[in-house]
Amino acid sequence: MVLVNYGYNFYSWNLATISYPTVKLGGNRAIVVTVDIVRGPGSSGYVPPIPVTITLNYVDTSRDPWVTVSPSNVNIPPGGTATFSLTVRPPSDAIPTTYIGQIVVINNVTGWWNSIPYTFNVFTTVDGNFKVLTSGANGRWPILNRIRGANDWAWRYESGDWRWFYARPSGSNGLAFEFQALWSAPDTSLIAYALGPDGQFAGVFYGQGASLHYHLGSGVFEWSNTGAGSIQNARRVVIFPAVEYRYWLYPHTKPETGVYTFIVRTALYDGITGASEPFTAQIRLLPAAQKLPSTIIGSGSATIRFSLPYIVGSMDAYMSRPYTPLLSVDQRYTPIYASISPSTLAGPYPANTQFTFQVNVYHNGAPGQSVDISALFLARLPSLPVYMRYNNNYYRETDSYIFEDWLTLTR
């Protein structure tokens, strides 16, 4: 026998792949799979029998129905060149993610062939209604509505199985997205992230650009979810990425109407569903009745009005300058005054209550100086508490989320 590949993992799931199996295995060869269970350093001398499930998948290539090449045949003289056009037509219900493929070029005279890889992204547009990102046409591997346990408890933070999706707001009045990932197995835990069109996190706070999670080191995470009712049955993660993000980040356009990236990855994987587990990712846009203007010259007042589709226990409002870029003298040292009113709201307030805040700013610096100012809203949402689990004990970590808008004050 010849060793083709192997996998090892300090976890309950493992993977070994074979590229070009028909070439490596030959005509009369077979695949032999062996599994060795190694007990941990703290286990007893005797390890009872452990059931193991082995799944073998064969992934083949086929003609891409979404991509065409023109021309399909061409005569090229010695030393000549040819130009080919690639046309991508994904179906209207294509899952909004990244797709890859290859163009195979064959020399019909010599039999020589080569492959040219291509990739393209499909995005969707979201409004105030939930849109399921994991539902639609895909026809590729891996299956985008299932996630695998590619975690390794002896590696690094990025160990895990990752899925990503693309969406943009339907208009310029979006305050934030609401992005959710839901799973089924009780000991699985997922983490969500969101990136803006410029590649920065869509908010620097937990609950904005990333869901609250604790990395214990070497690819090991603490279990967490966003509870509702029974904390064991919630099995979901919820974040509110900012449409207009600026605090401790870098300047970008406003209003921001580009394409955002939403990511789901495994932190923990249960394994009771086998080599993969179904999950759902969904998103909607939370609009604002009125957002802050992009720019105020000299001094002035502005109003921001928005509502949230959840009960709000309380809300605190702050005005803060981002102080980034760190080497920008204007951003760090321009003398300004900024205030917001009211600064505190004591609830609870019913879902969809409209909140109105008045912003006042004054520029006391030199002409031509500009500084960005963020309006931050810390809202307690008691129906969306984040629970963690440690030593099989559940504890409530937080139910607070940040919402954000910003403006540029210049003179």
C-alpha cells in the first residue's frame, strides 16, 4: 500500500483529501481508510470503544452552466495570439457568494492543455425583510447551506470551516444590517463577521463587525449563542453591522452603498449530524427615518431618527471622534465641540419605537481642517442576550449592542 494522504486533529472530526484520484489510484487500486483514536493526556489507561462514521465523497468537475467562453475554437498561427471573452450569467436566485472555475485550453495539434482559473462574486440587495442567503441555486462544492467541523484544537484562531456571502443595502437610508446564522446541533457554535465595501470591519465593537466570542488559544473557543427563550435551544448568532462605520476605523464614502461581506465560521462543531451540519444565514436592513448629514461646515445641528425591531431596555448616546488615522493631525487635534441629546433613555420601550436625537457640533480649528465625528448608540436588547457556556454552566454575558452613524465637520 502507498500512503496518499492523512489527517490528524485534536477534535471529533477529521478530513483527508486526494487530488486527481483517478490518476493517483490507477485502474485497479482501491482506497483503504484507517482510523486511529489516540487518548488525551488526562484520560485513563483504558479507552472504551468509540463509534466512528466514515464518509467518502467524490467531487468531479463539469461544464459550468453559468459561464461561457467565446470563441470556443480558434486557429492561432505560430507566434500569434488570440483573445477570448468570458461571460458570466448566474441565475437570479444564485446564492450570493464566491464561485470558482477554470477555462481549459487544449491544443488540438500537440494535445497539450492548460487550465486558467477564474473566480467571480455574486451579491444580492437587501431591504427591511429578511432574506435567506443560504437558499438558492448553487450546484457547487462545498454545499453552502451546510458547514463542516474543520476545527483543530491544536492550531490557530482561523481553524474552522468558513462561509461568506455578499449583500448591499437597497438604498442610502440604512442604519445597520441584522445578520443571523442559525444551526441545529446543541454543541455547535458559530461566529459571524461583517466587512464593509472597503474591507474594514463594519463596526469595531462586538455585535457589530463580529459576534462576541472568546478564543481560548490554539483554535479552541468558548461556546456561545444569542439566546431567546431557552438558551440551549436558541442556537443562533446575531450581529448588527453598521452601514456607516467610522469609530476607530478609517475614512470612507458616505453614504455607503457598496457591497458588504458577511461571514460565518465554526467555533465548535457538535458532530451528531455527521461530516456536515445544515445551517441558515439570513439578513435584513434596518432603515433610519433620518440619518446624519455627510458634512457640516463650521457649526450646526442635525437630527437622527431610527427605530429597532426589538424591545429596547435602555439606550445611551455618545459623540466621539475616531482619532484615526493616527498620523492625521486634523483627526487627532482639531479643536471641536460635539454633543448629543438626549444622552440617556431609560426604558423599556416597545419594539419599533422611534428614537430621535439632536446633534450639535462646533468647529474651532483653522480653515481647511476636517474631522470625523461618530454618533454611537448603546442599546440594551433584552430579547437578544448573548450566552456563554463554561464547564457546562450557562451565563449571560451581555444584551447590549452598538449602533452607529457619523459625519464630517469641516471649516
